[in-house]
Amino acid sequence: MKAVHDKVNIVPLLAKADTLTPAEVSKMKPKIREEIKFYGINIYQFPECDSDEDEEFKRQDQELKDSIPFTVIGSNTVVEAKGRRVRGRLYPWGIVEVENPAHCDFVRLRNMLIRTHMQDLKDVTRDVHYENYRAQCIQSMTRMVVKERNRK
């Protein structure tokens, strides 16, 4: 993460959340946030809410911020659960559903990436990451030209 944090938007995930108990997830999320801060890794920062936003939107925004790192469960299998077909994993003790908010944060993550924050992610990519890359390229080209002039 440290190698790419200044080149791309990083949205931290806690994968294979079905292998952790809710108590373990509650302990790991703050620890991961602390380590990200300790090592100086820049992750995607949600934009601040405007003061004129309604309380429901502010609550949802804070919920998203508190969800970092998002817990996710991956599955390419569709299983039968309570008479309906869902994407998830079948275990001897029950079914873990990918799109069940009680099981993981996949729905929050998907909504954030595709519905609510997609444009901001694009803007940050263009305005911050691409401009930093562009400035570095120009700077390295300038250094090469200066070196060439100094050789002559």
C-alpha cells in the first residue's frame, strides 16, 4: 500500500470476513485504521458533508467512514437460502450471504464505489493523483535536460 498510496485511491478492505467473528472484526477495524495512520498511508478520504445536508445523509456518511476497512466476503456461487437464491457460501452451520449487511460491508462498499462517491473518486484521481504523476514526469524530464546541458 505504501508503494501505491500516492498514485491511486486506496479503499481498505478486510477480506474473508466470514472467517472472523463479529468481535474479531470489531477489534481488527480500529487496529487497521491505526496502522494505516501510523505508517502514513494515504487512503481515500470521504468528502466532508455540507452544513446544509439533512441528518440522514450525515448519518449515512458517518456510517461509511466508520466502516473502513470494509469487510467483504467473496463468492462466485449462488446458494439457496430460505427459498431464495443468493450469492454466498454454504457452511455446515449456515449460509454466509455476500449481500447481507449483517454479514459484511459489501453492499456499503458497492454503493459507495458505484452510486454515491464515484464522481469524487474520479475527481481525486484526476486532480490529485494524475496531476502529481504529471508533475513528477515534467520534473524528471527537466532534470534530464539539465544533465544533458551540463555535459556539454
